[in-house]
Amino acid sequence: MSTLTVVNQPAEHTDTYRRDPYFEGAPSKCDATRYKIYSIEDAKRLFRGRDVYIWGAGQKGRGFLLALRRCGFEAKGFLDSNPQMVGTEYMGVRVYHPDQTLKVPDAGEKVFVLTATVDLKNKEIFATLEQEYGFVRGRSFENIQALSPLYPTIEVTGLCNLRCSSCPRSDASMLENGKFMSYANYERVIHKLVREIPFVYLVDLYMWGEPLLNPEIADVIRLNNSLGIASGLSTNLNNVRNLEAAMEAYPAQIRVSLSGMSKETYEVTHTGGKWDQVSKNMEFLSKVNEKFGNRTIVELYFHLYQHNLHEVPAIVELCKRYNFRFHPSLAILLHDFPLAYLETGRLPESAQAAKDRLLIDLDTLIDDCEKQTDRNCILTRVAPVINWDMSVMPCCTFAYTGIARSYLEISLADLLDRRTYSSTCASCQKHALHRWNDQGYYSGYVQNVVKNAVAQA
Ligand code: SF4
Ligand code: SF4
């Protein structure tokens, strides 16, 4: 077992917190203090009493509908150009084709559009709104990120049943097992979050833990829904004891993380996981989702490694059969490993299985980050990051480090300032790892890999 302790630091106390000296000579590339957080009054001024439509009826759009309602607004409809979505409804709100609503005289005076899709798609929608419908950003449309610029993460389960080779969970010296966040503590955390970010619409309930292990997970999801916050879960789906209750509570999205479609592939990189079990549990998840009306978006997040490419066609088929969304991604080692490698010249034993099977080798991935070192951190908006014990961490992707003992005892503004100049961000940015795991950078590559894998089937 490795004895690396590169980033395993205790939470710092308010009175002992110091900015990392690294930032005396370099500006931080992860500064979320620059984002304005909208109040309800700010939003009233923006909408000017017009009908509000949300462009995008996926996870983000659905989540934002709930946040609007919490803040006293209603959406007149969703907009979506996908013919499969047009005519459907979510929580009583209908999906329209954009032409139905926006191709009318003076539409910009009657309608305000909030765009709610992933970044690349948002850019296309901005162009369509401006060029086809004559809308103006900031006057007749805006991205929901402008109102709620942060993506909070709350770790409801500080432990996991697997020890994946790409994850710091595989090495107990990097990441020890914690406990569950109790419902009572979750309630305290989420109420403060809503006060600090009035339009918060989505909270991810995981980092290094398996959220479905938490026996109160369904209550947490229900509480979020009652407050107008969509819940995002990610699961390895090896233990489904609480799955049906969680699905009944209605999370907006559940991601299933997979790295193979057989014992021979899956169990090499999802260390400790059992393929037969996961395979059965996927069928169960599909049935349970169907039972509750297929309300939850189920995403199959497939980590592409050398050893599992031949299984891509099978996973595509499975997604069709079970009504899951296929989300291929380039497998990587999570941040603690490249940092350890860069600082000590070696990797913990546990990461070797994943490293040996990467499609793009570790040194090339590191070089790719260095090429982009001047750019901002891809996780700047992911804050605050709250651990199962309510301590606050600077980053959702480095194993537990602390910037405050309790989220309840410190303002969001102070937390963002601490994160910006934290030692974790300093050591990360020193090595350009603030660009690590930028899946957007590899999206063309991933598409080609998938296309070729399917063509060879
Ligand atoms: S990657 Fe996820 S499932 Fe695997 S050990 Fe880490 S937290 Fe657990
Ligand atoms: S530690 Fe995390 S939040 Fe900080 S710069 Fe690195 S990736 Fe960004």
C-alpha cells in the first residue's frame, strides 16, 4: 500500500486559514467569486413580467423549473427542437417546438427565454435565438447559469463498496472511509444553500461515496424536490437495497458508472464490483424507472479503456433496450493520481490496472493539460463542495481536503475566497491539473472511438 499523503490535509479552522503563498506570484485560475448570484428581485427585473420559457427539457431545464417555482415564478413552457420531446410534459409544463412560441411578431417583448442545456448546445441555441428569432442576450434571453452560477456538491455517503483502480478510494492512505450524512444535517445544509443561492436548481449528491448506500437517500431526494432542487446521483449499482425507494422519491438523473459489459472487463477496473450483480441491477433499474413512469433520466456513463472497446456495441444496444442514455467518456485516473505522479514520480499500486489500460497514456494526458495551462479551471463553478461531515472542501475531484470545518459556520463568500487561494488549488494549478479530465477536449476523439467500435461490430 502506498504511503502518499500529498493532498490529505485536515480541514483548516477559520482563524488559522491562510492563502497559499503560490498565489502571491500567480493569479488563481479557479475564482468563483467573480460570479454574480441572482436574487429574486434581480430576476424580476430581468423577466419584466414576460412569459418565461425554458429552452431544454433535460436535467438542467427540469431542475431549473423547480427553482423558478421556489422563487415564486412559473414557466409557461419548455422549448425543445427534438421531435420526441415536443408535446411531452414535465410536472405539468408542456414542451413546445421553438417556432411555435418564438416565431411571432415582437416575441422578445412577450417572452423571456432561459437556456438550460450543456455548454456546447447552449452556444448553438444562443446563435439560433439571435439569428433566427432576433432575441438579445441579457434582454430577451439568458442562460440559467447567469442566475445560479454555481453547482453545489454534497457528499451524502462518505464511503463506497468498491475500490476502482482509477479512484483514490482504491488506496486507503489517500482516502479513508467516512460515514453517512444524516438527514437532519442534510436539512440544515440545504436550507443554508437555498438562502445563499436563491436559484440553486441542481445538487449532486456524490463525490467519493456510493449515494445509494445512505439509508436516508430517498428522504434527501424528496426534500430536494420539495424545495425545488433536482438531485443528481451517480452509482456503481452493485448494491440496490435503497434503489427502489430512491427512484420513487424521483431524482432528476441517475448515472450508472460502468467500465465493461462482462466479468473479464468490468471487474478489472471497477475493482470489487461484480458484473453479474450489476447486469441484473441494470435490468431492475430499468423496470423500476418504468414503474414510476420513466421520469428519471438514467445515464450510462461508460469509461472507455483499451480492454472494453469491443463491448461498446453491446452497451449501445443495452441502452436502447432499457431506455438509458449512453454517455461514453475517456477513462482517466482521478486527480490525486496524476498529482502524486507529478510530485513523487510514482503511482500507487492500486492505480496500475487502470493506468495500463488507458486509451491515452498518462504522460500525454498531462501534456494536454500543460497546453491549456493558461485557461481557467474546468471546475470553477463546482462549489461549494460539502463533505458527509459538513466540512467543506476546495474541490470535488481531489480526495478529502478541507477549507472549513462546517458549512454551517461560514458564509459562501468566504468559502469561495478560501477555495480560490487554497493549497489544494495551488498544487493543482502548479501542474496544470486544473485542466485535467476535460472531457470536452476529447469529445471528438471519443466520438470517433465509439464510431469505430460500432463499425467493427
Ligand atoms: S469510482 Fe466511484 S464506485 Fe469506484 S471506488 Fe470511487 S467512488 Fe466508488
Ligand atoms: S483543485 Fe480542483 S477546484 Fe482547484 S484548481 Fe484544481 S481542479 Fe480546480
